[in-house]
Amino acid sequence: MLLLFVQVAQTQASIIVDAQPDTQNVVQVAVTDIPSSFYPYADVELPEHYSHLFFDPLLRWGNTKQLEYRLLDKFKTINSRKTRFYLKKKIYFHSGNSLTSNDVIWSLKEVLKISTLKKEGQETIKITRVNNHQFDIESQFTQAQLLDYLTHIFILDSRFYKSNKIDHNTPQKTLPHPISKLPLSGTGPYQVAGFYAGVNLSVQENRHYWQNQPIVKRLNFIKIQSPESRLYALLANDIDISEQISNKNIETIRLSGSKRIYQTSASNVLFLTINDQNNTIFSQERARNAIHLAINQAGIIKHILNGTGSIDRVFKVNKSEPSLPIYDVKRAKSIFKKIRGPKKLSLLVLADDSIYNDKVIFALINMLKKLEVSLEVTQAETRTEWKALQFKHDLALSMWRTSLIEEHGVYQDIFAHSLLQQYLTLQFEAQEQPLAMADKIQLFEQLQLSDTIIPLFSKNKIWASDKQFDLTHLFSINGIPYWHLLTIND
């Protein structure tokens, strides 16, 4: 099935022409999930993995720490709180409607309705139309924070969505061939060609894309939940590219000779927190230090993550220090004996679909055994349960992830949205006066240096592909695939 969208005299109309499928040039991509909605700001939100197929943000992160202009032509600073933005001209949505500042204003208002996208300070954002291609944004964010925030705001065709009464919070129905009505309207490089809920999503090039046409014209995303099944499908040449390969299978793929491995990184950390609310012995820094000394972080990276991660990459306090923290069981045992440390400790974890969770917990149990400490593990099934139990355990293990890049935004995400939120709030409230962001960051670093919060590791995401495909430049610095950049080797 091939759908050709022909724009007529740059009007708002579009004609859908049905043609025979070109089955020879469809790239098959195995993914862990298929979206249930094509609307990026619904409760059943379209993941960014797919959003960039159909929509463009104003700007985005490239594969280095540099911002790339997308729908923006430029911006300029009006004052410390106000920035003027200039849109590129002659950009059209899938419907044929032209992009204007009205679409940006409407899209941002849609974002502000969604609690999952809200950040502290976001309510202060004020956007004002200057003309058809210019608008001003005033906010309490620094300009760097604002730009980082805008990389996650996808611009929608306001006229299309206003005129089509779509319940965005109802999962999308199956869209078999032929599609008689546009299911979405963005400015992105691809358009929906077919959709089967929970099974696959087929996309094809937007022939009127404002930038260069994608080299790969058609992609078929297939849901294969099991890592082993994705691996078998790749090795059997049933698929061309696979998301989220298990690190234990890296060597198998390399030995095949016909496949390639790619690792992408984003801001993510598995944190271990030590709580002195439940056991006052941990108000002593040397007690916390003993726990840290007993944890072999390098061993976790090597044997559990198979080298596909790093230690304290995101939150390295002192860049001049050695990259690996000290691992010294003998010293840890000596400290714990002198302070008469407890023989039993409790660990709280949140139920996680990560295949590493159980292995890390098992490793911690065995490492603390060397201190003659028995570790009892409690699993919280929900974030609400976690919040109720957090201060009733000696240790807590929590994963945090974000796709933000700018430093203040990254920390703000931890303070507002991570499982450390309650714990950090308690630390901040203990200060004599409200803390500015720079002071909060400094306090967070002190909590690391005193072994109150221990970043255990950051985990890379692993992709694999047939050698004919080059994924080298596909991923942004925060690990998002931009599929229109997929290239084919000669």
C-alpha cells in the first residue's frame, strides 16, 4: 500500500491516491511497543520515538550537544525573560495547511493541558503572536532551559485538529488499506500508511516534506515484545533493525558477521539512597561510606550490563577524580564493625520491567553479605506505594530517566519527577531559606559526596541492524531516533 499526498496549488485540500505497494523497499523495524494514539499530547501520549516521524519541533538536539533548527529560522533575545522566535516560511502540514505562529500558540496551549508534560515554572510561560511567522515567549526559565523544553514540543496543524472532532484520549482504531481520511496532520517527514493496534505501524515518506526527502521511503514498525524473539527475527533476516537488544546477546550479533550493534545514551541513572530517617546510624557519614565501599560498581557494569553503561556519567561531581569509585570490602567491613552496624537492612525497590533490576538487587544482597549484613527486599508496585514506604526502609533503589539535556532542566526533572522527589524535598526544607536552582544543585552534589545518594550507573540502549543500514547518525544525543536520517550503505 502506497499513499501519495498531492498538494494542489498549496491549498488546504489534499488528494489521497491509492497505488500498489512497493514491497521491495520497506524497512522492517522490531520495536518493544506500538503507540495507541497519533496525538503527541493525549493521555495515551505518542512517544517521542514516533512523534518525530509525523511532527517537527521548533528545534531539536543533534547527535552532539548542539541544537538544530527545525521549524525555527532564528530567534533573538528581547530581554532576560523574553525571546522572539521566527518561523521558517513555506512549510506545509500533511493536510496542505501552511505553518503559522497560530499553530505554535495552539500547540503550546495543548501542551499546558497535559500534567505529564508539566514542569515547575511552565505555568509562567506566556506566548504572544507578533505576526504570521513571529511570536514571543516570556517565561521564568532561562533561555537555555526554554530551548531545551521546546525540543519536546511538536507543532500541530491547529486548523485540522479544530475542524476534526477527534477524541485524542481514546486509543486509535485500526487503519487498514485504503486510508480515506488523514489520522493526523503535522509537518514531519512521514505519513501513516497503515496501522494495526498492538501489532504494527506502517509509514511512508511525506512527499511534500519541507526538507530533503528521507532516503528510506517506507518503514514498518512491528511489535515484538521479547528480546529473544527480536534477536531471532534479526538473525533470521525477518527484520532489518531491532530496538532494545539484550546486552547478553551482543557477542552473538557480532559473531554473525552480517549485523551491527549501536549504543545510544540518554540521561538515566539507577540511584541508591541511604535513609537516616529509618536508622539513625546512617546519620554518620562513615556508615554511609561503608555501604558505598562495599558495592562493586565496576563489577556491575562489567558482569550485569556487559559493558553497556557507565558510572556516574550524568552526575559526576568532581571531573578530576578517577572514573571508577573506590571498591574496598576490607575497609568497609572494618568501618561497619567499629560503628557496630546493624546485621539486617531493608531495601525498597519499585517494580520495573527492566531485565537488570533483579540482577542488580541480587548483586547488592551478595555484596552486603560481605559486611555480614542481611538485606531484606520489599517491592513497591506503584509510585503511590513507593511514596508511602520510602522512609520506612534503610536503602532505596530507583531508576530515573529524562530526555532533557540542559543542566538546570535535568536537575529540575530529578527534583520534580523522580522517585527522589520526597527525599530531596525533605533535604531542601531543612535549609533556613528557600533555595535557588544553583543552591539545589550544590546541595545535590553534597549529598553525593557524603554518600547519601549514590548514582550506581547509567545504562545505554542497544540497537542492532543488518549491515546494509547505517544507524551512525540516526540518534540524537538524548537517544531519540530520527528515522528520516536512516541511510543505506552502498
